[in-house]
Amino acid sequence: MARQAWLLGAAAAALLAAGTAAAQAPQPRLFRMATSVDAATLDPHATNALFTYLVVSQVYETLTHRGDDLKVQPGLALRWEQVEPTRWRFHLRPDVKFAGGEAFDSDDVVFSITRALAPSSNYGIYVDTVAAVEARDALTVDVVTRVPDPVVPDKLTRVLMMDRGWSEANRAAVPQNFAQREETFTVRNANGTGPYVIRSREADQRTVMVRNPGWWGAAETQGNVTEYHHVTLNSDATRVAALLSGEVDMVHVVPVQDVARIQRDPRLRILQGQENRTVWLGMRQDVEELAGSDVRGRNPFKDLRVRQAIAHALDVEAMRRTTLRGQGVPTASMWTQFVNGWSEDLDRRPAHDPARSRALLAEAGYPNGFSVPFECPTGTYDEACQAVAGMLARVGIRAQLNIQPNALFSQRIRRQEPMMYALSWGVPTFDASYTIRAVMASRSVGGAATWNAGGWSNAEFDALIPRIDGEQDPEARRGLIRQAHALHNAEPGHIPMYHMMIPWAHRAGVAVTHRADNQVQVREIRVE
């Protein structure tokens, strides 16, 4: 009888434990989000683009993490310190595993940061000052920089960690050459330490992710999503219709013309605020003749007066009222007020003055204007591109607008092919040096990380970059940034137009935090 009682007691205890575990385990929750553009690749270092990161960051993780409050917090590194002016030490989280079962350690950090430095990587901007990465032991890594770099922890919020063994076994030790359309194993396969693993993927349609059962952070998150469907719907009308019909729970890119209609629907909610992202024009200034233009033997964009004429031709306030339906903030700054280095005095747009534009064009030798191909991607600012083309036409610049799929547009930008283009640019490090190096620096300075497709180059500007990198006094550093920005705007190297607003829409019963970086952390979402 004693043995029988013990068995019954053990069985009862097991049932109680199972019931407690079931109560504690998250109930299955499906979350479906529609956006306008799919990830162009699953390789976490191939292309530094918003929509690609939106997918791969659910699977891969970083040493430092930017939470929903946009502050830097521990990720795969529990803590870090600057042990010398050019040496940062990161102490890694123990007992972390990749989805494939491989242990995460310092060797993977050395591999991943080195991979991000490769010529085919588009993430070099985040590791631009790195001279070496050294494993001190299995859970301690030193990042050594060429110059003192105070924003290394900010930069590393975007460098995703990969498993060395898995990558090398699959011949993916270097990133996919995205610009050249290279096909590698990592284009369609992923193995991260993050909260989700990819169960299925139909490119440009739907990616299905499920909770990673071995994720280290399950006890720390507030979210309850166990299955995530990342849905790509290029058509604005189709995306909104899917939300209205209940086919998706959230729309990440809401057409500005539909915001008011969604706000009137009691079943739905709108979240909106300014994004840490700026839309600007780029002009090809490093070639002797513009391909596709009716001007032969000259490049109008090499003339400062032509670039000034374009700036005066744009009525961005009218664009904000009509085309953008109020969903934009006109600007003359290459970065937003969220960014360290922003200054109010450099954020005043040139006056809208078509007569001045025409006079400047005539002075430059183009009294009848000229034609030029003008490239933009489908998505969140193609209507703004149409408005720009119309405004330029009124002063004689015939911009031949070509709106193309985002992946194709990005590849053309990376190959530095457009003659004139519009681009939206976010600053995920929240520090101006990111844009200075990636967009505004001469290509020889920006290197493989450059998005300076227009080829603007200014030696005085470039000379300020190492001073910005090495300056440890925060206010003195901001002063150097202001000098660099003033040089760029005086030329102008690019033409800032407006900071974007982000309207998100979701059904009632979804709890999600709106973020200025336009990233959605599915791990933190709660669904009723």
C-alpha cells in the first residue's frame, strides 16, 4: 500500500506540475502583419535596408539591443565597457544557442563582425572604425577601433550575430553580393539566436515564423505571439482591404489617404508619429554626361547653380499639405531632431522660388532646362516623387520618372547607376556620423558601405570625419558635425525634402508600441 500511495502521489504531483507548466506556457497567438515591401534577402549583412531588417531581426540578434523605448540595452551581451580609448569589452550572455542547436560564443562574435566588414557587406557603416575583434575567452570579446569611437554600442545594435560553423559549412562565410544579384545559401535560409524561426517563406508574398522554443529571452518578454505571418502586399488598396476584412491584424505601411477612414472605424486603431527617416534627392555629380539626358557633353548637376535651382523649385510645404496629407515634416536637414548632431539653424529650407530657379538655370547655361531620368521605388514615397517631377517641370527640368520595385531600385543605387533619384534614409544609430559616412562622405571614404550614389565629394567635408570620429567631448563633437552639415547644405550635395511620418494601423486587441525607427518587435506584441 505504501508503494501504491507513493505512485499515486507522484502521479498527482506530475499532473499538477503539467497543469502549472501549461498555465505558464503562452497560449498560441497568431499575429499577421502586412507591409508594402518584402525582405530582399535573408542574409543579415547583405543589404542595409529597412524592410529586410524588419524580417531578419526577428530571427537574428545583436550584442546590444534598442528596445521599444529606443534606448540601448543588453542583447546578446549582458554588459560592456570602454576599457581603453580604442577598446570596448563585451561580456556575452551565457547558455545562448542558435536555432540549429549550436552554442553562441565569442568566436561567433568575431566571425560576425568580421563578416560585416567584408567588401560584399552593406553593414560596413556600423563597423567602419573597427580595426580588430579579439576573443579573450568564450564569453568575452574586445572590439578594437582605429580611433576612439563613443558610439560603438549604438552601432552594434544593428550588427546581427551568425554562427560561424553553420555559415562556413554552407559556404556563406562572406555576405551575399546583393548588388550583383548573387545567390547564396543565406539568401533563403537563416539560423539565428532570436525569438522566431522561419517555418516557410514565399518571397514577395508571405513569410511564416514560429517561436524559437530554445530562445533565451522568453521569460523577459511581454509578448505572447507564437506564430507570425509577415505578409507582403504591394498595393495600398489591397493592404488596407486586408486589414478591414480581418485578413491581417496590422498594416505597417498605411497609405496617407486612408488614415482618416481607418480612424473612423471603431474596430481599428491608428498609431502615428514622426519617423527617424528623411526623404531627399540625390543627383549624379561624378560623371561627365548624364545617361538618358538630352544634354550632351556636359553634366548639369556638376554646376552648383543647377542644384540650387532644384532646391528652390520644390514647394515642400504644398507637398506636405496635398500629396502627403499632412504626413511629413519639411526639412533642410539630412537627419531628424532625434539624431545626435541635429541643429535647428541647419533645418531651414530654401525659399520656394520658381523664378529664382529659372534664373539660376539660365545662368548655368540651361535657359530651356534639360531632361534627366528620375528613379524612385514603389512604396511609401512614390507619390512624392510624382509631385517632385511636376514641380521641376514648371522650371524647365524634365524629370523622366521611373518608379520601380524596391529590390531593383536598391540594387541600382548600390551599383551607383541612377542619374537622379529620391531615397528615404533612417539613422538606426541615432547619431549623425551614420549618415555622414554612409551618404555624404566621398566614396573613397565611405568604401563598401557607401550609399552616396550621386558621387558628391568635398575634401573639406571629408577632412572633418576623422575629427568627428575621434572627438570625445560630446559638445565639441556636435560642433564638428554642424560644420560638416553646413558645408554639405551650402553646396548642396543632396537636397533634403521632408522627414517622414509613420502611420501604423492595427485591429483592436493588438498591443504594439509605435517606434520612430519604424521597426516592429514582434517579440513584444500582445494579441488578445
